[in-house]
Amino acid sequence: MPAPVSGRHQGKIAIVTGAGQGIGRGVAKRLTQEGAHVVVAEYVEQNAREAAEELSSVGPEALAYPIDIGDVAQIEKMISDVVDKFGRIDMLVNNAGVNKTTWMLDVTPDDWDFVARVNQKGVFFAIQRVARQMIAQIPQEVIDSGRAPHSYGKIVNFSSVAGRSGRPYSAEYSASKWAVISMTQSAALALAPYNINVNAVCPGLVHTPMWDYIDATQAERFGMKSGEWMASSIEKIPLKRAALPEDIAAAVSFLCSEDSDYITGQALNVDGGIEMN
Ligand SMILES: NC(=O)c1ccc[n+]([C@@H]2O[C@H](COP(=O)([O-])OP(=O)(O)OC[C@H]3O[C@@H](n4cnc5c(N)ncnc54)[C@H](O)[C@@H]3O)[C@@H](O)[C@H]2O)c1
């Protein structure tokens, strides 16, 4: 299992959306173990509190922040509250996401809105509002000189292998994850003059509650036993295993670190070799 790099994010302030469970919780734990204060920006209040408690027991104090990331007013309030408490924001990890396994021909406008609201609108406005805060943190003389000596913020967005190729049973989800790559590139260009890095990760199959839902709905659809859909999907992965949240967290931590200061606008597949472009 990838090991945390001691002190890598010492004293940094990170917002991780959807950090109450699954991959986001793994990312939050890794950033905490590496020295960051993490804001657990999570829809399910109890999970936000439990995660923040766990994080505070293994590293710097974490903050539970119950939020619906699809609501721009709530994003704005969160940024203001985080700055009041910690003074600044250094990293944003846009991990919160929702999925549906509806057959493409049956997708309803409500299905579309449900997915797009979190996976596209939530990601877009979290990037935009946090970026404004990151820019406000840059000393005026640096802005006037037109040359930033180091990175002034790291933003990592969650796309997916479903953002690399289409999905007949998650068409609106796949579209939203392609959109994440587009938003990542647009934001990387807009924020490059401020030396704010914006990248995306594209996980493959990670065993989380989201994948339990995919397995359950697809197994029922195709008359399979529980676990069989997931097993057949794992069989197609070149590295022949599902990812752990820790595998994805290691890539996110790298993209939040100084080691990636010269990387921006990229979408990194972290998928055991499913996609190679
Ligand atoms: N699990 C996988 O195999 C996989 C593969 C590729 C991409 N991804 C992406 O990785 C991210 C995390 O996935 P996961 O598998 O951990 O999912 P998950 O469903 O297990 O966890 C998602 C978290 O996001 C939170 N969330 C949902 N809507 C929210 C909202 N409106 N506001 C705030 N929080 C909200 C949920 O409450 C939950 O805690 C998602 O963006 C997902 O699309 C996952």
C-alpha cells in the first residue's frame, strides 16, 4: 500500500469534498497524515463528523463541514468559514460525485440533473470560488511582477475512466466526467498566470459504496449474484485488482505537492492500466 510522505503538506489547508466515505475519506486521511488540516466537505453530516474525528486523531485538527456541493451559496459560505478558521486555502480536492446505472435509453431529465448538479455544477463553482480565494492570497507585488515564484494553490478534480470512454449504463455520469476534464483544462489555462495548478485524476474501479451500488444494480439487471459484476470487471483490468482508496490518494497527494508544480491541465489515469491515453 502506498505510504504517506512525512511532513509533505505540513501546515497546509485542504478542502476535500465528499470526504465522509470512500475515496474522499482515503484522500483526506493521506493529506492529514502528511500534515494538512483537512476540511471534510460532506453531504452526510454524521459521516463528516466521524471522518473529521478520525482525522484529528491521526494528524492536525480536521473540520467537519456538512454541505451540499451543488449549492453555490453553500460553497461560498464554506470558503468564508474555512478562511475565518484557518486563514487560507491551499488545496481543493473536488472528489464528491454521484452515479446512476440507468440504461442510456431510459435516462430521464431528473437523472441528468441529479448527476450534473453535483459532478459538473458543484465541481465548476467550487473551482471558481476557491480559485478567487487563492488569488486573493497572492501578495500584490507578485501579481504586479507577473511572475509567481512557486505554486499558489493546487486543485485536483475527480474525473473517471468513464470520462475517457462512453458508458451505455451511465451515460449521463460519463458525460459529467468528460466535462470534468474540460473544466480542468479551462481552469488550468485561466489560473496559470497565478501559478495555481489544476489537474484531474481518472480512477478505474475502486471498491467503495459507489461500486457496491454499481455491482448491485448491474447484477440484478443481468441476473448475476452479488459481486459477480464487479469480479468480471476486475478480470478486465490489466493489473488484475481493484484499486484501494489509498492508491488514488497517493496520486492526489502528488498532484497537491511541490513535486507537481510544473504539471497543470492534465488528467491522470489511476486505473491499473484500463485506459492508456
Ligand atoms: N469508486 C470508483 O470506482 C470510482 C471510479 C472513478 C471515479 N470515481 C469518482 O471518485 C469520486 C469518489 O467516489 P467514491 O467511489 O468514493 O463514491 P462514494 O459514493 O462512495 O462517495 C462519494 C461521497 O460524496 C458525497 N457526496 C455526494 N453528493 C454530495 C454533495 N452534493 N455534496 C457533498 N458531498 C456529496 C457522498 O455523501 C459520499 O460521501 C466520485 O467523484 C466518483 O465519481 C469513483
